[in-house]
Amino acid sequence: MLMHMIPPEIMGKASSIVNFGGQVAGVLSPFIIGFLIDNANGGYNHAFLFMVIALISSAILTFFIKKMNI
């Protein structure tokens, strides 16, 4: 969805920023999930809650993406 809204002139920069965000999330998520599981004495409830909150936050943020007129 996002790539269809980006003008061709900045497609390379925009896709690199999106991919960078995904890579950062892939590196940080295991540490965050592990921390939450350790602090919950081995329970997964906090980890799943974190993932649900991240999913809902991402879904809400997509509604605020506007097409740029460049």
C-alpha cells in the first residue's frame, strides 16, 4: 500500500527507510520479547500483549499516511 502512494522520484529513499524500519524491528523484537518473558517469570502474556499493541498501533498509523504531491 505504501509503495503505491510514493512518487517515483523518491521511491528508492522511501523504500530504504521502510526496509530499515523492518530490519530494526527484526533485531530489537527478540530482545524485547525475551525481556518481557523473563520479567513475567516465564509467562508469555506480556509478550503477546506487546505484539498485539504493536499490531494495533501499526494499523492505526496506516490511516494517517497521506499521499504526497511532489
